[in-house]
Amino acid sequence: MQNVYDIAHDLVRSLKESDQYKNLEAARAQLNANPELKNMLSDFQEKSQNFQMLMMSGQEIPEDLQQQLQQLSGIVMADPTAANYLQCQMTLSTIVQELVGIIADVFKEE
């Protein structure tokens, strides 16, 4: 039987060979070619994370944060490069979440 760590490394190699990963890398290269857009997207993602953390903790969300996030979201999603990057990132993230779910099934009681 193969070592579980070797299997995990095989899984990582398989992910890196997948079309979804290659698409994300191509989208990242396009994004990196535009530093201004990359910075704007980073700002959007940071504000988005802060927004989600506040929501999850039950804290009140400042109005200015909501407005900034809406404004940035509109700008980012209107740019095809940024929108494509976010879509590719979400696609790969979904696959990873599904894999984690499969692994977590080990701990379910039957």
C-alpha cells in the first residue's frame, strides 16, 4: 500500500496538471501584466475578506466598507481580465473544497 503522504503529493501534481489550474495560472499571468489592476483586485479581495469576517462574527458592518466593496466589485467585475481570474480562482477553489469534503468523510460516523 502506498504511503498517504505520497498519495497527497500525487494529488497535488494532478491538480497542477489539471486544466483548471493551468487556466488559473494563465489568468494570473495576465493579471500580473497589469500592476494597477492587480493592486485593485488585491484591495477588493482584502475588503471582501474583512466583510466576510465581520459578517461571520456578527459584528455590524460599517456603511463605508459596504459602499467601497460594492464600488470595487463593479469596477473589478467589469474588467474581463480580473473577472476571468476570479472565475478561474473560484473554479479551482471549488475543486479543492470538494476534495477536502471527500477526505473529511473519513471522520464521519456511520
